[in-house]
Amino acid sequence: MNEKLGFTPYSGTLNLHLDDESTKRKGLLGENKASKLCREGFCTGLLFKASMCGLACGVVIPQVENYPEDELEIVADVNLRLKLRLYDGDKVTVTVFL
């Protein structure tokens, strides 16, 4: 993953709950070219470079049955929740680079 994003991800993801409009936009990501993730012991998924609050990050979309459509996983080289002082229910903007 670090060769695709340019950083070594912090262990763990920040899971975001999406509103209806963002859920629709997430659905469109599957139509674009992305790096396919495939690591032994993990599910496959799509990976996109992104930024959140000025920090480089990646959007991971697991390709598993019954994964919630209104959820988005974010990886970064830091613990985003701590770095950005995020609390449950906080609103953030994620920019995905296609």
C-alpha cells in the first residue's frame, strides 16, 4: 500500500459514515480506475489517493459482500482521529484524486 500512496499507513483506518449525497459519490468511484488491493489475509478492495483536512491519505473501499454503502475507510500515516481531534459525529471533507 505504501508504494501506491507514498506513505506507510498507520495501523487502522478512520471509518466515516456518509450522508446520502456522499454515498452516491462513493458509488461512482467504483467506475473509475483505482489500485486494486490484494494482500494475503485481507479482503480485496479499491484504493484511491486522497486528502482530508490538508493531510495526504487514502480511501479504501473493501470489496466484500454486505459492506455498508454509507461507510468510507480512510488510511493515513498518522492516527487521523487524534491528529485532527475528531469526535463521533464530526463532519469532514475528503477529496479523492482520480
